[in-house]
Amino acid sequence: MSGDEQPSPAQSSSDPVESGSSVSLGERYSRVVDQFVHGVELAAATVFALLFAVGVFDLILEILDTVRSGRITDPLVVIRFIDTGLLLLIIVEVYQTVLAYVEQNDTRRVVRLVIYTGVIAMVRKAIIFRTGEYATLEDAVLAAGSYAIIILALVALLLVERVYGNDSLQLSDGESA
């Protein structure tokens, strides 16, 4: 057994339930709720995996349909495919985030996945951005500026996480900064 594996209840002699010690109602309730949440997390991961599979299949069908109809050269159709592809990447990132929770990975990995998801979502918004969808030009400029600020903030968060994330790992290993 490696250092990362947890002993099963049958292997653990320190488990109060297995060793005959009394376990409080609160502790039992906490375990049941924890198992329930873990099950819901797995169900959510399954739903996102299924959504991704359905989305990929649907995208393939849409591409084949546009090739047959000759609309594949229409830039708006291509942008719609890119939009769908980026949406599928967002689904994958959300799936990976849920898995990180299920596997109880470190918070840094979960935060990084959330930032990646945000970057992909905002790039998607920028790609499909059309000024004609807004009531006024001022509304369009305000939306574009907001998207730009959010993208820059997410990229800054990624850079900060990478720079300071590596430093904190070195410090935790006993090395000096």
C-alpha cells in the first residue's frame, strides 16, 4: 500500500466502529452526510461527462450537416462551431473541478481549474461578441470593456497563482525563498 492510500474500514484498527468503541450520533451523522455529498459529487461528474459526450456528438452532426449543405464556409457558422467547442471545453473544466473535489485534491488545483474555466468562458464571450446584439453602442462598449477587465483579472490571477504557488511549494519542502 502506498502512502496516499487510505486503509479500508476492515483494515483500520483505530476506527471506533470496528474496534467496538462508541461513536457519537453526530459523528455517525457526519459520516452519512459526507458519503451522501461524495455520492452527489460523483453523480454531478457523471452528468458533466454525459453532457460532454452528447455535446461532442451533436457538434459532429452539426458539422456534417453544414458540410453537406455547403454552409461550412459561412464565417458565422464557423464561429458557432468555435463557440460550441469552447462550451464543451468549459464542461470539461467543470467536470475536472468536480473530480478534484471528489478526489479531495488540494485547494490550489481546484482554484486553478476554476480560473481556467473562467478564462475559457470569457474567451468564448469575446469570440461570439457582436455589437449588434446590444441596444446602443455604449452598451456594447461597456460589455466589451467588462469582458476585457474580467479576462485581464483572470490572467493576473493565473500569473499570481503560478508565481506564488511555486514559492509556497518550495517553502513547504524546507527550501528558502
